[in-house]
Amino acid sequence: MSETKAARFECRICWHVYDPQEGDSVWQIEPGTPFEELPEDWSCPVCEAGRDKFLRLDTRDA
């Protein structure tokens, strides 16, 4: 997984972290799905904030 695809993103509203290695069980997003490939209508599974409310946290080596 490239650095971009491994990046985690954190919600600025509720601090939920989207981790591409885990995916999102609420939205039925498969593990391995990078943030950039989430559906346009995806929102935070905790507070329903839009994708624009997420900040990139880091990158990891795959």
C-alpha cells in the first residue's frame, strides 16, 4: 500500500479516525480502501460529518 493509501484521517468534529486498513463496517467499506476512494456521500460513522471535515493524520509503511 502506498503512503497516500495508508494515510489515516481524523474527524475534526468527533475525533473518529478512518483507518484504511480497517475500512468502515457501518458503511460496509472493505478494509484496504483508501480515504480518497470512499464514496462521495460517505460521512463519519459517529457524527455524520462530511469528508471535508477530516484531516490527514499520518502515513505508514505497508
